[in-house]
Amino acid sequence: MQIRTLGRTSVRVSEIALGTWGLASGAYGEKTEPSRFESVVKAAWDAGVTTFDVAPLWGDGESEWRTAAALGDHLKDAVLITRTGQATMGDRLSGRFDSQQIIDDVEASLKRLGRETIDVVLLHNPPMKVLQSDLYRKGVDHLLASGKVRAWGASVVTAEEGRAALEVGAQAIGIAHHALDPHVLHDLSATMKHYGAAAIARSPLCYGLLAGRWTNETKFGERDHRSRRWDATSFAERLRQVEDLRFLVKDDVPDLATAALRFVLSSPFVATACVGARTIEQVTSAASASREKPYLPPEDLKRVASVWSGGAGVFGGGVAKK
């Protein structure tokens, strides 16, 4: 497993991180059994994954405390990315980004994680008006000064939100980034270079689409978030785009999922790719995508661009605000 530095910070992350939204939240139809949650986290560590992406919102804190419990003696050496600013109020989400709430959230996360320091805290999908305010600033500054947080940033959806976060000092930007829609990172690259920031790339496999195993007959359960993500037309178009990427599977690239992860890791602005693996096999396979450069042949990277050069609108379906 290769290790990268998170932008201008001192945080060192594994190229592949384990994202725990799917393990803890039931977003894929049903919550993961505790024993499987534990086995996936342990398998990730054994495969060289040192970085774990968690959030209080996912499973009402379960992603944090279960990940910490599964890591056991390795917890002290793990790199933990968590979030602050969102909570469930009844059946809806409520954004709470004032400084005291940020501090309270992090204090609660530290207790669930059993740590004195969190490596990276991301504002969890803050609206533009929050990013352009100083609502959270004293809270973030306090956490950094006290050593309870090593680095901070924002998990965002759009390039405009990412740019706003970078302009007020965010050291890391959590964004969806994958081979079918790399436009947000592309649009942010100049600003990220200017500020010395790095991307925490979520959804590098586009919720499983880039594993290359789905067909037009694939159906998702009613409680699975993917059942609401694409209509029939956009789903068929995405499947066609996936087929256009199969040329990447050759030589030492054993499958499309590996190719998709290596595409993400080819970006100099990506520090880590957060894979939402829900089985031992998935996380082990994902970890094997990490390697020394080049991740993919330069000519193949150029060819990938031709698949999505028609513009972001080709791909449809939006981005989940996890």
C-alpha cells in the first residue's frame, strides 16, 4: 500500500481508505451485521489500509465506535477522517455549523473513537452561506490549537462549494470523483494547487457501477439509495459509458474496479480514494489497486477523457449527500 501526504498537512494517508457509510447507515438496503462490519475493518487493515472514513451521522455514531472497536490495538496508528455539522432530526437532516456545535460534535466523536486526536475533520456538506461566513471558524481554530484535530476541510458536492472552502483555509476537500465524472476535481485543480490542498475522493467506483457487473436488468431494493439515483434512461447511459472503459482491463489491470481506482489515484490532487467496501473480498481487491506510478498508461488516461468529454450532463444521476 502506497502512502500519500494530505496536501500541505502532516497527515499521511493510505492511497485506499475504507469508507464506512454503507457499513453503518443501511444505505444499501439493510444495515451490516456487526460481525461483518468488524471483519471488513480488520481485513482492510491487514491489506494495508490505514485510513478510515467515518461520520457521526452514519448509523448515529455507529460508524465511529464500531470502526474504533474493530481496529483494537491498531487504533492508535490508524488515520481517522470524520465529519461535523449534520444531525438527524426526526426524518430529516439538520445542518448545525456554529462553532460551539462543531466543538461539541468533535468532543463526542473523540469519545466514540477512543482517541485524543482526530486526524481530519470535514464540515459535512455545508451550504455555501455557511462556507462564506465565520460561523464555524472559532470552533475549527480552537480544535486545531488544542490539538484535538490535526487538519480540517469540507465535504462538498460542487466545485463552487469546494472553491469557497479552499479560499477560507480548508486543507482538504472531500468530493465525489470517478472515471465517469471527474469534472468537479478538474474544475478545482487550479485552486487546490494554489492553496496546497488535497482531495479525499469519495465514490471512486460510483456506488458500485464501475465494478462493471451490472446490466440493464439489475434492480435495487426499495431501501437501497441506488434505486433512486438513476432513472432508466440515465442508468442505461451510464452502463454504456462503463462498457467504453473496458479497454483499461488488460496486462496488470485484472478488472474494471481496479482500473477505476487507479484512474482516481492517477490524479496528483487526490490523497486517498475512499472505497465503501462491504465485504472482505471488496476491500482486499480495492487495496490491491494501490501501486507505484504509473497507475495506468498515459495513453489510456488520455483515452478515458474521450469517454466523458461530452460534459457532466451526459452522466446524470447526481451525487448523494452522504
